[in-house]
Amino acid sequence: MLKIENLKKAYGKHPALDGLNLTIKTGALFGFVGPNGAGKTTTIKILAGLMRPDSGTVIINGVDAGREYRKLKGLVGYVPDSFGVYDNLKVWEYMEFFASCYGLDGLMARRRCMALLEQAGLGDRADFFVDALSRGMQQRLCLARALIHDPAILVMDEPSSGLDPRSRTEFKELVQELNEQGKTILISSHVLSELAQMCTDIGVIEQGRMVMEGSMKEIMERVDHSNPLLITVRSDMDRAMAILRSHSCVRTISIKNDCISISFTGDSQDEAQLLQQLVDAEVQVTSFYRQQGNLESLFMEITDHEDKEVLLYEGKPDL
Ligand code: ATP
């Protein structure tokens, strides 16, 4: 298990991490999401041992990363967002160089490197120069290299940025395969739909703090629940508004393009009763439905603080 508590890091006076808390269960494929500048790379660099936090703790499988620095290096495999330049190395030399950095050499190192290259779909490229590989292949090589010491946790900083759709899919399948084989993985990305398809858990970071965290199932339930009910009426707007204002499940009401949008805490039965109430009051309802949402819409809702709609009413939360 990976547990981050109250992690803080500032660049000069500018705080990049402002008390970050985060837990990743063993075996999880954790999607780390946040807008530009939220603190994802800073967090990942601290996890990879490339940067020290100002304060806070990082515990990985019982090892305090701040105190046991060498152990941390052995526990974590790191895939950065951009591939380094290794013009004059062949693929197998590149792998064996990194193997030697972790004290692996000889036949054992060769076997491990070849097995990882095979798994990354690069078995037939061992004799190629690294810079002759496509961007997608280079990123898979980078992933194979990060696994050389069989780390408990793999951390990846937007590893599929700049890849074409086919390479993204191949990379995603490789990541899922590793997770199914038991690797705990943290992956940051801006492509939320991609994370939604592959991750078991999601954490959203903003301004150096975790603003939402949970299993994919919980988050998707929240997506559904957070979607507004959209109602349009042909006439009798005032009567409709009076009914909505007095309804115990209605939290906020706003109007956008002649459509009433309400945040509604009730379930489908409550929705049906509300519709019935409007019809019984002879309001001519022309449409009534829950807006379809997805992870992107929830992300925008959490990280976008500009109110674009006119808020007409805000109900009291349940006590
Ligand atoms: P992105 O998605 O754009 O890569 P991020 O979520 O990875 O962003 P970080 O790169 O961790 O965010 O940056 C967090 C904050 O720290 C940002 O405001 C950034 O400008 C600042 N920052 C990052 N690195 C440095 C640095 N070396 N010197 C000064 N400020 C920095």
C-alpha cells in the first residue's frame, strides 16, 4: 500500500503541494488526474525519489520513503513523460545499462531484459538503436526499463502523451496486463476517458490538494448522482418554480437557455414523483431527464470555479 500524508512542497514561495493526502491500495491501477499545474509531476517525482518534500510522509509497503531513501528506489519504477536521449545505444544495451544500475549483470540480467522486451512487444527490436524506434516503442521501452528491478509500484507521468491512437491503445493494454499480473500502478493523464476505461481507482488533485478520491465504481456513481435534472416547460414557469423551490430533494435551481436545471438529491422514484407533481399542478412539461454525465463532466465541475449559469435558488443542505 502507498500512503501519502500531508505532503507539502513549494518552489520558492509558490506552493505546488499543499497538504496532499493520498492512499493507493496494493494491486490498484490508480488514475491521477488534475488540471495543468495541479501538482501531479511534483508528487510523482517525490514518489520516484527525484525530489524531497518540504514536509509530510510517504509510506510505501511499510517503508518510510523520507528516511529509507535507498529502499524507496528499489520499491518504485518511474516512467517519465518524455523519453531521454540515448542516441548511441542499442535497445539491449540500454536495458542492460539500467540493469547494471540495479546490480544485475551477466546471464541473469540478459534474461530479465529479454523477458521484459518481449512483454513490451520489442523482442525483435533488441538490436535496433534506441533513436530508431517510434515514439510509441520508445515509451514501451521506457516502461520495460522501469520494471527492471521488479518494483512493487510503478509510477507513470502522462506516459501516453504524444502517442498516436494505436500506440496509446497498445500502451494501455500493456499497463493493464501489468496490473492484472499484480503490479500496483499510479498513472497520470489528461485523457480522462482513457483512465475511466482502465483504472480501478481515481484521485483528482487541484492546487496541490486531493479534491476527490475513490474507486472507479464510487466515482461513476457520483457522476450519475451529480448530474442535474433538466426540465423544460411550455408555460406555467412560475408554478413550476414554486413546486421546485418547495421540494425537499432540490438543492439548486438555475435556468440556462430556457431550460430549468436542478441539482436533485433524490433517486429515480423521487424523480417520478416530482414529474407527477408538476403534471398534477397542470404544468405543461415538455422534457424531463437526468443529464448524461461522464468523468470529464465531473472533472470540469470539480476544477472549474466559474459559475456560468444564473443561480436562482440554493436550498439548505440536509442536517
Ligand atoms: P502539468 O499537468 O501541466 O504537467 P502538474 O499537475 O504536473 O502540471 P507540476 O508540474 O507538479 O503540476 O507543477 C505544480 C506547480 O508547481 C505549478 O504551478 C508549476 O508552475 C510549479 N512548478 C513546477 N516545477 C517548478 C519549478 N521547477 N520551479 C518553479 N515552479 C515549479
